[in-house]
Amino acid sequence: MPSAIGQSLPRLDGEEKVTGRARFAADLDLRGLLHGRILLSPHAHARIRRLDKRRALAVPGVVAVVTADDLPAGDPAPSSRGRCFLARGEVRFAGEPVAVVVAESEAAAQDGLEQLASGASYDLLPALIDPEAAADPAAPLVQPDLSGKSAEAQLHAALQTEEEADAGAPSNVTGRVRFVRGDVEKGFRDSAVVVSRRFRTSVIHQAYIEPHATTADYDSTSRRLTVWTATQGLFYVRENVAAVLGLPESSVRVIPMAVGGGFGAKILLLETLAGALAMRLRRPIQLLLSRVDEFRTGTPAPQSALEVKIGARRDGTLTALQARLRFDAGALPGAPVNIAALLLSGVYRFPHLDIRGHEVLTHKPPVGAYRAPGSPQAAFAIESVVDELTRALDQDPIEFRLRNVSQQGDPMPNGEPWPRIGLRETLEALREDPLARRGRRRGEHEGIGIAIGGWLGGLEPASGCIRLNPDGTVQVIVGSVDISGTATSLAQIAADAMGMPVDRIRVIGADSDSAPAAGMAGGSKITYTVGAAVQRAAEDARRQVLALAAKRLEAAEVDLELVDGKVGVRGTPARTIAVAELAKLTAGFGAAHPPIFGVASDAITERAPAFGAHAAHVRVDPESGRVRVLEYAAAQDVGRAINPAAVRAQIHGGVTQGIGWALLERMDFDETGTLATGSFLDYAIPRAGDVPMIRAHLVEVPSARGPYGAKGVGEPPVVPVAAAIANGIADATGARVTSLPITPETLVAALGEPRRS
């Protein structure tokens, strides 16, 4: 039987999704279900003067209008959106939930919401929209009672870093990080070439297809709350809902529904509010966001400003790096400045470095995680400056990077050594791609850009269960949510570890009452962590099968092999027994053997960072400023490709989103903090015609702990894209664009700037 590992298989959930049979959170219809619509603040900073409930309650079908005064106190100083109920007295960003209209139908709830909104009044207060102004120590505090920090971006990377101490008075700067090594001033003095640039990136929406949806129901007799939701992490939801509502975790049951896209934003948003409403009204309630509300009250990727200065010797050896990073966290902390600082300064070997970063609060929507949070911004800055260095030194961009990239054992900026990483191998693979081999041979106004980047890899404990059914099929029971095809990879892992055909494996994602522990589906860690537990559980089940078969075949276990669903004696083809026959011996009345049930738990503590090297071939129209990506190549270290088709799909999807980062996507806020790009009519995302053919080169540098050497693959492919495209534009035009997205206006302006010598 050929190994299931390395086979390109269709996703297990593919058919039910393309045929419309998948059940999403908005499809849920419980008896007595109420529908809630959320009133969002139209102002970035204001005092709530009046909410006239009577107008909404007069709408037929409306049963309640709920404000903060009607709900329990909850978290007195919430540090993340998911732990917030409704604004109490004051709103701190346009889009903050203020009240909920609850009705018997969606239409009645919407009509009631319109009536409530028309009668609401606010006293406007000064709003801090510019993060630089907000960072001023004299600026008024956005969150005077703030305590704690959001953990959602860190859940992606499980990153622990030492933060720079702040001994000053409270300010809107709520997080600081600093990495120092050597003497940067000496490093710059020793440099033949020094390049310094300032970069800016915009607020970016995750643009998932499915809006947020959550249903909650409270059983007052058993004091049990059930939450159905589109979440990437059911146990994280359970933990936070229980904490905010004052319930034991065992009294909260979370049932994950199919997720119609998340990319880091479907972690925790409506669940605590829905739970509080269900407990108050004693009826099930469903909260849905409209597409416009998604843009107004979701948790997008943060705006950032980065100053980067790099020096190098004449032979191309890097000497020093100095960087200053500022991330706009919006109205609550949680920007991934630590991740950005580490990845910006850790990809290359710098004997001297000084990195300082901070996050600042403003009166804009609180930010959240988005595919490799912090890393695309960092890569855009560092790779753009490295590209300028290679040009100033007249060196090949791939060879320059090969000379300087970090390798196993090199110190990371926080002092820890890099584990085995495949960054060098991805550059070597990219060097063989036609794009890189083409060199300077290209058309007029065309250029080729090179960039690298990656992800540290997430960590979180996990368990897995394997059950052999009486019909000989195998159930894999996990607590992870499948948002990217991980269930298919888990089935392949279980099939290979047990010696069963993969079509006899079924993966069950259970709810929080019955699922084994698992981390959030984010940070590229499910295959790495849950997959390792599944492999060990399958090996446990295999041992039990072999022990039972040894009794039936009257042979020693060491002489047996389990292949293609049959146990046989090595060298004796006639002596075999089907696993299905063995399974029947463990089930039914009077069965003499215990059921086959494999279990395993794991807590991997070693990271498996994954990196990629990208090349973008672009064409620039110098008159209109329009950029078209003609061709793209991505080489990525995947450890071991469990399902190559799924891995390539992740790379294609990541590159596509990266094109959005580079050329199209931006949430614009006016001077009052009001969102000006609040729908897909004015928020552009890549269309099919914007995405070129993408060549994905899978580089396999096995990890020490991942199942069969696998690493996470979802985060890295988005990271280098914007930098590669920007470097391609510089190659085509000589102009360096330092802000994202690279719109025609910004490119035309850059083309008019004097060139650096």
C-alpha cells in the first residue's frame, strides 16, 4: 500500500461546501429563536446622550432593546473586542456596539434598529485618529481604565518576548519591545553603504466571504450556555465566554460551525454578547453582522509606520540594522508589534542591531490577527531596504540574501538560537526558477523583484483520539476547527500511522464538551500540533490492533505488519486477518476483547519556523501608474508536504492576498475617524484577472517534531508578496514606493521624485 503521506487528495469537506450542504452559523434555526441587530456608533469618540428605546419597541415583532445598563458588568476593563459587551456611557471608535434590537424576525430587528438609530443622540468628544499624535505623552487617554492586553495575535505565534519597561505616566502607548545587540553606530561606521527608509502600511480587512454569526441559548434549569459560532478556536471561546459571564467553563458548550473564511478574524467577537443576551432573555438569540457592519466593527490588520536603516560592507556583508516600529492598535491593545520586531530583525545575520517598537491606541476600531500578523509589514520594510542595498552594491539579489540569511544556530534578536530553518534552501530553489534565471532579460517597463519572509510557527498543546468502529472504519476525533483543509491532512496522518486506506478514515471535529484539547486554528499550527497528537494516537491504536491480531494469528506482535487494512505475518501472505474482522471482536454483546481506542496528548515546545523566497514579474504603465503582476514564483519550506495539493492551494491563496496588500486594499478613515471604504464597492480586493499564474516550489526541510516532518504552511506565503512586487516596481522604474497599497497615485508621485544616487 503506498503511503498516504505526500498524496494530493481533495478536501474532505469540499463536496459539502460546493454543493451547499455545509451548515454555517447563519443557517441555524432553533425553536423560539430571536434575532438581534446591533446599533453601532457613528462617531469615533462621543458621549452617549440618549437612546430612545420606545421608537424601536413600537415596531411590531421587536421584543427588547438592550443597552449596557441591561447587562451584567462583565469585564470592567476589557482588553479585547471579544470580551466587550456594549459601550457604557462613552463610545471610543466608530463602529463600537452601543445597543442591540432583539425581535422575532430579522426584518423586524432591522426595522427596529433603524428606528433606534434615528432617535439616538451623542455629544461629540475630541477623537485621536493620528497614531503619532496619540503617542504624545500629553495626549488624552483613549482607554483610561485599561488593564491587560489582547492575546489573539500572540495565539497565532505563541510568542514570548521581553517588553521594554515603561516607568512613565499612563499613556496611549500600551506596549513596547526592544532588541539590542552589539553597537549599531560602530556597525554603520564600518559600512560602505547605508540605506535608510520610512515605510507605511494601511489598515487591511480580512475580507472573508462569511460575515460573523453567532447563536446562543441558555438553559436556566441546568445553568448551561450553548454557543454555536463560526470560530477558529472553540476552547478559546469557551474560556473567554465563561470568564466574562461568570460561569464555570464546564457550563459553557461551544459548537463550532463551518467557517466561511477567517484568516485570524474569526476568533472571538460576538460570542460573549450573544451569551449575555441569551441569559437575560431566556430564549435563543442569533447575532449576524451585515457586510457593511463587518467593515465597521470587525478587527482588521493594523496600520503601521516603520523606519529602517541598514548598513553593509563593500563585499555585501550586512553590518548593522536600526529600526523603529509603530503599530496603531485602534481603541484596544493587541497589535502584533513584538512579532513584527522579531521577524524584521531576525531573518538576516546582523552583528549590530537596535530595534524599538511600540503600539499606540487611537479612536479607530481595535485591530486583530490577519494571516501572519505583523510579518507582511515587517517584510515589506526590511526587504525593500535590502533590495536597495543590493542595487547600490551591484549584487545579485538572491546571492546577496544567500550570503546574509540566518541559519540554524544563529541568534535571534531575543537571544534564542534559530532552530533548523529552510530559508537558504528556498532561495536556492527560487534561483532555479525561470524568473530568477531570466535575470535582466525583460520587456520595457517590466521588472523582477525578489523578497523573502516567513513565520515563527505557532505552539499549543493538543490531544487526539482514534476509534476503530465495528465495520473496520476509523474515526479521528479532534478539537481543532478545519478552516484550511487540515482535516484531510489529519486523515492522511492517521491512515499512514495505522496502516489503513485513507478512504476508511473519518475526521470528527467535536464540540467543547466532547472534543480532546486543541489550539486555535491560526498561526499555522494545527497540522504541526494536532497532527503530532493524531499520529501518536494512531500508533497507539495500531499497537492495540496488532496485539489482538497476534492472539488470533497465534504469532508474535513483532512478526506482524498492518498494511492496507489487513494484519499479516511477515513472509507468510496466507496468514492475514482484516482489521474489520478484528473490530467485530471488540463490539457487541458478549465481546471478549476491549474496544480499540487510541489516545495521545502532546505539548510541542520546539518551534518549526517556515520561510519562503518569492519572485514577482511586474509591468508598470508609467503614465497611469497601474501595475500588473505578470508572473509569480514562490519557493516555500513546508517541512513535509502531507497533502501537496492543499499546500499549493495555501501558497496560491497567500500570494493572492499579498497582491491585495501590495496594490489594492486599504481601509480609509477620515479626520473624524469615520470609515470611508465600508463595502466591497469601494474596498478593492484582487479579482481573478489580477492574479497571475503562480509557480509553487515545495521545499522539504523536515521539522524535528512535526508529524512526518511537517511544518505549518498557511502563514508564510502572504509575507514576502508586497515586498517582492515593490522590488519589481523598483527594478522596472527605479522608483521606490514606501507605502502600501501601491496605488496609481502613489506610484506616479514616486516616479516624479528625484532618484537616489
